[in-house]
Amino acid sequence: MTVDSSAARKPRRSAAGKAGTTGGTTGATGTGRAARTTRSRKNTDPELVQLLTPEGKRVKNATYDSYVAGITPEDLRGLYRDMVLTRRFDAEATALQRQGELGLWASLLGQEAAQIGSGRALRDDDYVFPTYREHGVAWCRGVDPANLLGMFRGVNNGGWDPNGNNFHLYTIVIGSQTLHATGYAMGVAKDGADSAVIAYFGDGASSQGDVAESFTFAAVYNAPVVFFCQNNQWAISEPTEKQTRVPLYQRAQGYGFPGVRVDGNDVLACLAVTRWALERARNGEGPTLVEAFTYRMGAHTTSDDPSRYRGDEERLAWEAKDPMLRLRRHLEAANHADEGFFEELETESEALGRRVREAVRSMPDPDRFAIFENVYADGHSLVDEERAGFAAYQASFSDAEGV
Ligand SMILES: Cc1ncc(C[n+]2csc(CCOP(=O)(O)OP(=O)(O)O)c2C)c(N)n1
Ligand SMILES: [Mg+2]
């Protein structure tokens, strides 16, 4: 693939520079004032990088075209396959939770393009710090999908060796992984390596102090890190309007590095923009904020009921922008894939679902006392006390076991 680095060396001030035009009242509180703020934000008309329209039409982009210039029909089919298999795996995990095989599941439905596009932009030596929803990125890193389910089944505390695939363990403490990523990236720079680091986080996480601190450190130390924010419009039941007055990508300007908003349902645009941001990191140009504008089509987790806080119209509008549908339309219109391809993929995805299901059901139960071994390297009297209490509690069931 041809990559034109000249575009990368020009800082994209135009997008971030728009922050100055953002309207908004000062000190807005209460519903009336909040409503004014929302209206003024719409007037800023944020720039959205898009290479594939929802109808699957390829549109030109002077800055980012060069980053996908060498992409072949086979590459496009590969991206489509990644998205189909990720969605199939995700659906299987949701079903497994409903059947009591998992305690909880956080679906990525709707966010496949953001994750596959950015995930496929990475090199093997790059390092990923995910949240708890990055199943598509995990797929790109070669983490066995079945391994993602151990923690959600409650049989382990992670499920994979982070250094095996340069894919850190899932992180539930919102935003904290951006600090880990920034520190790791500072270390990469000190080592003189040209690897890059990518931190995934959500629109809700953008309100966390950890994220603000990460941005400051990454900027000041010029760390080779890409902050990849999937703005899926919701943080559980809180809409993005409750997180920010300005489009999230414009936050980067205040920290002194570029920010860009990409159509998060356009896998090609996500691939191109992430390649550009990673290249900046490798070239010693420091951090970049990528805001992938997308939508969480399902519930926050299997414990959530989105019908309590959002209407169907919104979901229907986003379904028309479905990330897989648009690439399929593009493949078909360009004659890049025939019926046989889609049929084979269907068979492959059913086989993946079966394999994952069988793998989860056969996961051995953990040693009930192992959890006490991983708290302190040298042990601790309080942990000893808790272990003893737990042992007594377990022993209280021994009579019942024989019944
Ligand atoms: C520090 C912290 N505060 C609160 C929570 C509870 N919590 C779990 S997910 C979530 C919302 C996160 O929203 P967002 O960052 O937009 O990510 P998304 O779930 O939409 O992918 C919250 C508040 C948490 N896990 N950690
Ligand atoms: Mg969110």
C-alpha cells in the first residue's frame, strides 16, 4: 500500500481550529440554557471525514485518500469479513448471556467499522489499551474470541496474555487506560522505538479527569499515542450533550495536538484516519485525538434497557448508516464480491458461533481460592483473614453437598 507521508507532516489545524467558532453560552445551567447550547453546537457543522457514503459510494478526500490508495478488492473483502465475524461473535456472546452462560456482556453492535478500521491500521509491534467493548480490535490483534468471554463468565480475571498480542486486558474503570497508554507511549519514546500506542475510550470517558491528565502528559511529552474515542452517542443513559459543549475532537486543540472527527461507521475512513494518526506518532509528531462518530445500536450491556431513555427513531436513523451494509453495497456495486463470497462467509460465521459456544461451555471453573493469591506478591494479614472467612463460608455448605 502506498502511504503519502507528506499529508501527515502538515498538522491538520483546520479541524481543530474550528473550536474557536464554536458558539455556546457561558455558565449555562438548567434546561433552557442547555437547549441553547445544543443548538449553537449544531451550527458549528463539524467536519466529518468520510470515504464511503451510507449508500456505499466512494467519495474523494484530498487528505486521507493516499492512506488507502493501495487497498485491493481482496483487502475490502477482508475488512467486510472481519466485521461480519465480529458481529456474529458479539451476537453469540449476547445469546450466551441470556442463557445464563455469561454474567454480563457489553455488545459492540454498530461499532464494527470504528474498531476494524482502526484495528487493521495497527502494526504488530504497536500496543493497544482497550475498554471493555473492543471485541473487534481484539479480533484484529489475533486474540481468540473465546478468550474474551472468560472474565464475563467469571472464570478468570482477564483471559489472555496482554504481551502475547500487544493487547492489554479489558479495563472497566472508565478512562483509566488512557493513563496507562500514555505512560507506555512515553516509555516507547524513551526506548527510541518507532512503535505507536492506541488508547480506546468512549464519549462518557472523555469527562474523566484521567483522560484530561493523559492528554496533558501526552502533549507535553510528545508521546506516540493515538487517543481513539468512539463517540457512540451514549454513556449508558447519558447522551453526549451531557459530556461536552463542543464536538469532542475539538478538545484536542486546547492541549495543542490535532483532533479529527471521522465517520465511525465507515471502515475505510477509520482505516485511513488511524493510519495517518499512527504515522504522526511514529514520525515523532506526538499524540492525535480521533473521534469516531458512531452509534451504540444495542444496550449498554445486557443489564441495560435502552428503551427507558431513548426512542426508536434514533436507532432507525442510525440503522440506515449501518457500517456493514455500506461496505456490502460498495463491494456489490464495484463487483468486488459475488454471491459465493457472502454465502461462504455466512457458513464461516455460523461455525465461529458454534466454536465460541462450545469453548465457553467447556471452560473449567476456577479454583475458588485463587483470587486471594493475586492481591499482594508477599501476602497480607487482611487477605489471610478474608481467605479464612471465605473458607469457613464454603465449609458451611459441605453438609448440603451430599444431599
Ligand atoms: C470510573 C468509573 N466510573 C463509572 C463507571 C460506571 N460506568 C461503566 S460504563 C459507563 C459509561 C461509559 O460510557 P462511554 O465512555 O461513552 O463508553 P461506552 O460504554 O458508551 O462504550 C459508566 C459510567 C465505571 N466503570 N468507572
Ligand atoms: Mg459511549
